[in-house]
Amino acid sequence: MDENRKIIIFDGICNLCNAGVNFIIKRDPTGVFSFTPMQSDISQKLIKQYHTAAFDFDTFLLIKNGVCYERSDAILEIMTDLSGYWSILRFFRFVPKPIRDYCYNLVARNRYQLFGKRNHCMVPIQDIRKRFIES
């Protein structure tokens, strides 16, 4: 796996996570990010490679330059690479991580009740399929 690749690992059956992926794709015209659902074999290998602690499916991950960012850190790091003014959201790094992650975890724990879920992982349309990492 290319160490310089920017890979987003997301819950493939979560409607909120899928909406987040679509949001990123629309604001990433140069294709900086690649995606893989957490349910895939490649995601599980990456999770084992970067995590030693127990891991839940409610965590959004970004692997960038050989570093794994999770939860609110992942979201803020992704924003720095999107087109437009999204990078100004880096300002939220000044909010203490426990507070950011508390808010993140609150939404993550309730995401299926709030936004619903799918029976299976999203199938990307042909135009963006090359940005998804296959198992």
C-alpha cells in the first residue's frame, strides 16, 4: 500500500457516513482521497496495521502520510485538503480533543437512529469507482 495515499475508512452501511463520503468527493476534484468501507478486507488489514486497541465501527478514519487519524481529528484533517474554504474549519483544533470527540461520539453512537442505515455497503457509480479501494 502506498504510504503517501490518503485513505478514508468509513462505515459502508451508515447513511451519514455515505453522505460524508459523497460530500468529500464533490469537494475533492483532483481525487486526493481514496475510500474503502470498514466492512472490507483491506480496511480490516489497515485497521490492524494502525491500531493496537479495540476498534469500533463508529469511528471514521483517515490514513495520511503514514499516520492514522480518527474521530474528530480525521474530520478536521480531511477538511484541510478539500477545495473551497473548508480548511478554515481547522480552527476547531483549538477546541480540546476530549470535547470534540465527545460530540463526535454522541453523533456516532446514534447515527443509525438519526440517519438510518443500508443493508449493504454503497456501490459507487462508474465515475468515482476508481477512487474506491477493492479488497
